Amino acid sequence: MDLLTLTEIRRAVSRTGGNAVPARVHVQVEAATPKLTRDQKPYCELSLADACDRMTLRVWSDHPAYKACSALNNESFIELAGEFQSSQFGLDAHKWTVRPLTDQEKSELLQGPADLRARQNADWKFIVETIGKITDPRLRALCDAFVKDLGERFRRTAAARKNHHARRGGLVEHTAQMMRVALAIARLYPQLNLDLLIAGILFHDSGKLWENQFSETGFVMDYDELGELVGHISIGLEVVNSLWRKLSAENTEVWKGYSPSSEDVRLHLLHLIGAHHGQKELGSPVEPKTPEAMTLHYIDNLDSKLEMFAGGYATAPPLAARIFDRVRPLPGNLVKSLEKFQQSANTTKEDDQLL
């Protein structure tokens, strides 16, 4: 059996139209939860995760591995080998066996797939280079201090618990892509304050370093009391204020000579963080009231929604040719994109002229 990731298994199952796909997968056990069926028969529900995806495995009491699986916990790393199919519960396994991973296999799993590591490393490098080009020395110093103090935590944080970029390092991918979009938009709308927009993108989800952080040695997304009680927007506002107070005290005399005033810069950056959800009904304490705040909101929304489409095409059950089941919170069933135009090999110059 081939060793695949959970995402690769989902894609293989989708390509076969739901037929069984034999495979091996290396995962961490997020939880092993004892449960009862409607008939009050015991079973164990395993929550499994790798670098990019998750699945649930139900271990019935008559399975040979029931007792061993019931003893697993979130420090357990296992190989699951069997036949994988889609069910009403999502990805499922049949005729499966399980064994612990060796230390070498665990180390390789924690590093993530090579392509994902390369992409996230490139994205992080882009983020650091982009904030290094901020011309406002106050915003640049603020971003530099944040990356220096919390960069490692940032690099293992997810952008969300589900829906989009819900994986270790997902916040790096999301932030880098938002910065790329911002740089492209700023060329078309030169009235935008690009320094402010880039800093806002870096900090808009900074509170998720507490809400959606992964442990240093696994794929379990921890829960944090500060994240639960305060939320990532409020935490992000405090992160900026805390760093700003420190830097302002160290640079009081120098910053006095800058325009616009340092207080105006701070307030506008706080507004971008507070308004990035776009509506009070969606958790923002205030709605976007500046061009930069509105731009950040739409860039954030666009990147998250396109990531949902990409994930949906890979994992959602197909309903018909080119049509897939709805992935919430997208508004309806997914339809595959129109393919890009390609010049046919037998198209003649006369055909082009007629067009």
C-alpha cells in the first residue's frame, strides 16, 4: 500500500467515484473518545490528524484493535492501513490495521509533506521581506518586533479551526497571499496607504496565535483560555497596543517629528484589526470606515473563500459531472471552474483570423 496523506486519500477516493482506495497514512491521535451506540453498545471514536487534514475513525467493540485504540491519547502517533471510502460521516476506513509510528516516522510526519514545507517557508520569507519594505519606520518597527517576538508561534498557527487554512502554518499561507493581493491592488489604487494595509494584514489575525495555535510537537490545535474568553480580534488589538507602547517609549523624541502623528497611525491600524470581519454581526466591534479597512476586509474574505473552493473540489462528495456538494459557509453547491482557453493543435491561422 502507498503511504499517502489524508488529503491525498480524499482526492483518490473522489477520483474513483467513491470506490475503496487501499492506502497507509501516518497521523496523530487528537482524541480517543468512548461512546455508545443507540443500542448502548460501546465503541471508540478516534480523531486523527496530519499536517493538512483530519478524519474520524469509529472503532467498534468487536474489532480486534478496540482495546488498544481505546488506550490511545493525543501523544499517540500511529499508522492506519486499510481501504478508505467516503461515508455519511466523511472519510472512513475498512479492513484496517493500526500500529505505532517509529521515532523516525514521527519526526518525518511532524515536518509535514515536503511541498507544504517548501510553500510555507517561501511564504514566511515573503512576509518578512514585505514588512521590511514598509516605509513608515513606526509600522516597520512594530511588524519587526512582532515577528521577532512571536514569529515561531505564528508559523505553527492555523488561520481557522475549520473552513480555510485550518492546518499547522495555515496563517502564514493566508497572510502571505493577502499581502500579494494587497501589493497588486495598490498599483491600481495608489490612494491606498500601502504601509498601513500591509501592517494591518500582518496583525489582523494576530490574536489567532492564541485561538488557533498548534502545539510545538504535534497537530493538535490547543484551546487557550485567553482565546476563548476574549477572542482573536480583541487579542490582536492588545498585541498592537502592547508593542506600540514599548516602541513609543523607546523612540519618543524621534517619533515626534514624523507625519502623520504616531497616535493617528496607531488608531488607523487598530481600526483595520477591529473592522476586518466587515460586519458587527460577524464579530467585528466596528464596520470598515476607511479605504484600507474595506480593502483588507475584502482581501481577507476573497482569500478565505477561494481556499474553501479549492478544498471543496478536493474533498466534497461529487453530485454530478463538475458539480460537488455544498461546503459551508459557501452559499451553494460547488461547480468546477471553466477551464482556461488553450490553443488547439489543429487550429489554423485562418481560424484565428475568422475569430
